Amino acid sequence: MSKLCKCGHKMNIRLRTVIYKNRIEIDNVPIYTCDSCSKSEVFQPVKSELTELISQFGSNPEKKQFFFNETNELAFLLMIASQNEYKHTSVDKILEYRINELLDLLLLARSLQDDRWVEDILKRLSQITLQSLNTYDLT
């Protein structure tokens, strides 16, 4: 995935570490980076969730490390797709497998009547579907 930088060169997406107030490390955040001018920007579909996560830390946070891919499905999918064992697997197949996995987990969470887990899985599924709709621009 790439996009054009303001300098005219291509920006590639990478999973990077965002550091907040020199105390909080948030690993595996999808960030566009330009190798030519070194400009970086957060991948737009995850920006609001990253902002929400950062707002929870307050003004004087304790030193912590978070893995964004554990809370954001798009970061999780990018991490999976970048692993060597999946280099010959299409993104569509990775996406199909993950959606089926989440649907199986949703059935389990509902059967256990675990409302928090159900809510988390539905949030993850919506992250995937919203990005898919934006990617294909069905309007």
C-alpha cells in the first residue's frame, strides 16, 4: 500500500512505533513514510483509534508498551500480511481467513454470553468491513 507524498515521491506503509510523551511506546502502528523527505503520517483508517488510545493515558502517564495490532484489526492484518510465511498468500485469502476466524469467535463469545468479548469482535469486524468499503468505494 502506498500513496503520493507532498514532495512527489511515493510513501509506503510500514508498521512503526509511536512514542507518546517519551513514556508510552505503541508498537505496530500503520504509518505512511516517505523515504525521500522522511515525512510520516498515520494511516488514516486507524488515526481515530490511535488518538482515542492516546487520550486514555492522561498528561503524566506511567512508562508502558502497547501493541496496536492487539486492538486494531487493520494493524493486525498488515502485520500478518508482512510475515514471511504469508508472502505467497493473497491479501484476499488472509482477509477471508481472518473474517472466518472472527465469526467463529463471535459464535463462541455469544454462546458464553460474554458481552464484552462480543463487542470487541464486532468492533474488529467493523474495522475490516469499513476499510473494505472505503477501498472499493462502492458509491
